[in-house]
Amino acid sequence: MLARKVSAICGSIEPKTIGPEKGRSQNMRFSEQHQITRDNSEDWFDANVEMDSPLYVDPFLIFEDESVEWAPAHEELIAFFDATLDMLALAEGDKRSMHWEKAERFLLFPEPKEFALGLSMGHPVGSGIGPDLARDMCEGLEFFRLNGRGSDERLLAKLAVLVPGMGVDRISDMVCNILKERFITYTQGICNSLGVPMTEFSVPNARWTGKNCRWSSARTALPASPTFKGGVILTPERFLKDIPRVTAEGFWNWAEANEAQSLRWELNYDLAKSLSRSDKAQRGRELAHRDIDMLERYVAQAAAEVSPYDVSQDPRGIVRWEEAGREIARASFAPEAPETQGDFEDWLLALAESFKRAVEDNGLWRALWNDGYTKHRPENIAQVIARSTWIEHCRSRNVDLSREADCGRGPVDFKFSRGWQMRGLLEVKHISSGQFVHGAETQLPVYLKGEKASFGIYLCIGYADKDFTDERLGLVRDVCTAITKAGKTRIVPVFVDARPKLSASKA
């Protein structure tokens, strides 16, 4: 669907040159990397091999699969947690024992960068599951063990409710690690059938054994990644989801709707109290500890509603976002390479304005909305579409572009730099955000100070008439003007009107 939007966006624009090509594209799919023409029979996900796609592997979808290739994965996942629970049983609750420590080490998972999946949509190298979360997971598993629950296909979902920080990314990381050898075999089969070249790499967490709970690396043949020194692992599209099915907050909302009497009388919860999302999540975890039977009813219902994300139609625009940005970049113009900080600031402002024009005048607004134009896409989608419109210009002008760069006080959306002296930051914000003014008043100035940069752009995207009132925009204009007049840094707001537009024939 988004591909059709790209055509509509770019069909009337005459492409202009953006300078000489230097190296490879910054947004490349596996099929593009290996010049593969896909047909409708292909079941593997055509991942962006240079940036994570915001999808995750859902264990429920694997458990439902009855193919010869994947049906054994169900027992494999259960066997992994059986081994962990057995080790915890040997510890007998002693967290200082060698058995408990071995269970914690068994639950340490590196982020499986080979899969290029993750809701952050960043560079495909993340943090995975570290010691703190592994310790919390052991405590969650011990809770289930002491309550007479063993490992089953719903254990991971129950852990997602019980353990703070156990979100969909972490569950996906665990599943990809535990079943990595199976995914590797799947990938090798596809590459052999398509004639895709493979290279032997050392793959971490390639295998595990339940005896003594041990992981081992292995050298194996995989298609090479263009982003890091290692291989790419493919996944079936039918195993991928876009939103979490089971969460602590979701458990609380479900319990309010389905178990209200128990909450009021048996568990003494005040249902009249208004709760924030974090409060609901906290109550959901408390409730899971107090009523494990209710938790299991919630997870059972969630498991019955399983369905994969429709990758081909891409209703949320989270798979084909870079195609829209790439076509706009090819059809737009940016100034010549900057040579001074002043030139650099003008160049960055022109880059931001090119995105604004693409949205307002050349139809890129369509990529920022769902297919029916009834709901705009999340802020992170707007960020990656903007990045894909800029990356080609940056590459051709030898400007480094870093997304979510750590400036000492948190990650700024974009950091631009050329050499050691020229630099600037850009923050993207939806005008409807509750942090709209705070972003200009506090957030971006803090990032500028941390990066020792003197120039920033506050790119503000609006989707409704109420976003563009003089009062609302004036608050940010006044903040940016006051900061600039103080003399240490300059912040320029750029307001982007992404409201749906009538076609020229209907206007």
C-alpha cells in the first residue's frame, strides 16, 4: 500500500540530481542487496538489512505453526525453560547458590542483530537482555515454580506481565536466540534456493544445551550483513507482529473489564481511581502476583486472538516507510556542501525545509497517515521517513547523520556534523504532543549543551486544525526566540503541515 502512495507522491515530480554517488544506499532490503525479484510464493520477510524494522517475532504465532520445519520449535522453547526451572529448583531459593547464578547466566541474551528486528527502528545493534533483567526473570520463574506452574507455551506471555522491562522486543530477542539454529537452517535453505552467496561467520548464542544450561557460539554460513561484521538471518513473515499482545497495562485493563467484582471485593482495589499508563502497569504486575489464575485467564484469551502483521499491505506503514523518503530525496534539491558553520546552519535549515515542502506540496503527507487517512502515524515513523529523505543528501555532501545520538543527557533525534567544527541537532516533535513546548524550552537546549553545538532545529509536525492555532505555535516561537536572543545557542522552529490535502483537481 505504501508503495502505491510513493508513486502518488512522486509521480509528478521531475527528479533532480543530488550529487555524485558515494557508496551504497543507506536503506537497503535483503532483496535489493542480492538483486532478488520476489514473487507471491516467498514467505520470508524482506528485512531492511541496514536498519531495524519495527516488528517482532511472536512465540504464539510459532506455536500455532504445524509445518514440519517449525512444529518442533514449540517443544524446543518449552525445553529451554524446563532446564531453567530445573536449575532454579536445585537452588532451592538461594540466590547466592551456583545453580541460581547459572540460571541467571542462561537467561543472558545478546540482542540478535542478525534478524534486523526491533521496535526502536534504530541501527541493528542493541543491548539485548542484561544481568538485571535476567535476575528479574529468574525471580519471575521462581514465582511460577513455587506456585506449581511449569513451562508451557504461555510462560513467556505471563513473564511479560510479571517482570518489569520484559517487553515485546525482549521476548522476541529471547525467542530468536533460543531458536537461532532453526532460523539459521531456514535462512540457508532460502539462500541455497535463490543462489544467494553465503560466508562463514562466528554466530553468538548459536546453540544451547539444557544440560548445565550452557550456550555456545558456532561458525556457520550466512549471507553477509552490509552494516556489521556478521551474517543476516531471515524470518517467515507469518511469525511477525507489530504491537504487543500481552502487557501489564493490558492485563489491568482486561481485569477491570472482565473481573471487576473480584478486584473490588476479593482484592480490595479502588476502580474509581484514575490511573496513568505506568500506574496501570504497576497494578497489573501486583495483580499477577496476587492472582495467578486471573493472569492465566487473561493470557489464554490473548493467545486465542493471535494473527500476524500484514507485511504486504503494511497498514501502519512501518515496513515500507523508507521507500517514500527515498523517492522524495531523489526528487528534491539540497544546496552545495557547506564550508563554514554559518553555511552548515543554512544547509541544515534548507534540508528541513525540503522535508516541509515534500510533505506540504509534493504529497509526502500521505506517508504520514494510515491508508484511510483517519489516523496519523507515530512520531518514530515520521522520524525515519524524514531521515530517509535526508540521508542521500548528507551522503553526497559528506555530512554525517546520526539518529538518536547520545548527547550526554539522552538521545537527540538527529545529529548532523561535517568535520570537527560544523555540527547541528534536529528534534522532531508532533505539535499535538504534551511535550511540545517542553521539547523546545528544555529538551533541545539540553541536548545542544551536551553536544556543545550552537545550532538546533525544532521540526514540528501537525495533523489537525487545532495544532496550528496562533496560540499553540506562538508558544514555541517565543521560546525559540528567547533562547536565541540569549546568545549561546540558536534554535529555529520549522512547522510542517501534514493535514490531508485535496488533490489539485478537487481543490
